[in-house]
Amino acid sequence: MSGVQITSDEWILWQSEAWPVVKINATLTFTWLVMALLVVGSWWITRRLTSDTEIPRWQNLLEVLVTGIRDQIRDVSRHDPGPYLPFVGTLFLFIAVANLLSIVPGYVPPTGSLSTTAALATCVFVAVPVFGIASHGVGNYLKRYLQPTPLMLPFNLIGELSRTLALAVRLYGNMMSGAVIAAILISFVPLFIPIVMQVMGLLTGMIQAYIFAVLAMVYIASATKVAK
């Protein structure tokens, strides 16, 4: 067999004969799977929420998770975390679950695909001006691109695009590098290395989810703190 590793983008599950450009690859399939798990899991955990002194363990876990995300958002933005919690929390949960599912045989994390990380970074790219305009209005938000002088306009625009690219490449590079290193080590020491690398991969996946969510909040906070 060839030693070339097929990526999830190259793993085609279905392709239209009439329109070859229309196809479903593993990245798209596993992304849908993660989204479905999040939707079903959210419904299942929240279907019987209670305010009693004794609460289900899943509700307790959910409250701890939501409280932790709210505290992180408040620490970064110095604002009420309510408006940002759905977006930032969804980013964190999607990336975290997508990476944690790597323990399932046959599963390929969609975060190891540049198309997925680029899509996530694009969501942040769109969310930054949305939150900024909602906080300060269109005129006051757009003024930031002309500060400290109108000559900085092209550089500020390039900065917006470059940090979006950095978000996508950072997550993609970290996830792919871990998979490549694991494959190399397994080829030399196939007995114990898989277990160690699996544990390290799960830890790295959680760290990357945290970093991505925090950076997204940093970018949003910088837009919502524009002086009027």
C-alpha cells in the first residue's frame, strides 16, 4: 500500500455524475455529524432543566461550561458576556467536540481541513464588524480604519484580512501537524505511542478550541471598544 495519507477533503463519499463539481467529502460529512451531535445533545440536556437544589449531572456540567465561557468572555471584553456567549460558545463547542471525536475509529476531525478552519475564521471575520456596528453604529465603527490617520486605511484593512488568515492557518496547522507527527512516531514505535499520542491529541484539541475562541473574543472586544 502507498504511504501517502489521504486527507478528509480527498476522501470523496459521493459525487454527482451529471455535475462532477457537486460532491460530498469526509470533511463535509463529519462537519454535519458534529453539528447534529451538538443540536441533539443540546436538546437532550436542556429538555428537563430544573432550578431545584438537586439537579441532573448533565445540567450541572452544562452550567459549569456556560459559566466558564461567560467568565472568559467577561475577562477579555470587560463587557456583559450575554451578547457574545452564543457565538463564542458555539465556536468553542464545535471545535472541541470535533477534536474530541478523534478517538472514534474512522473519524477524521474536520478541523484538520483548511476549508473548515477557513470557514470558522470567516465567521469571526464577519462577526467582528457586526458586533462593532451593533455596539457603536456604522459611522463610529468605520472611523477606526482611519485612525490614527487616513493613510493607515489600507494597512488597517490588510490587518483585518491577515488576522483572519492567521486564525485559519493556525488551527489547521496545529491539527495537521499533530496528525503527521503521530503517524511518523507510530511507524517507528507502534505499541505504546498510539495511546500517548491519542491522549496528547485530545489535550491539544481542547487547547486549540480554547485559543480559537479566546482570539475570536479578543478581535470582537477590540471592535466593540472603539471610541465614539
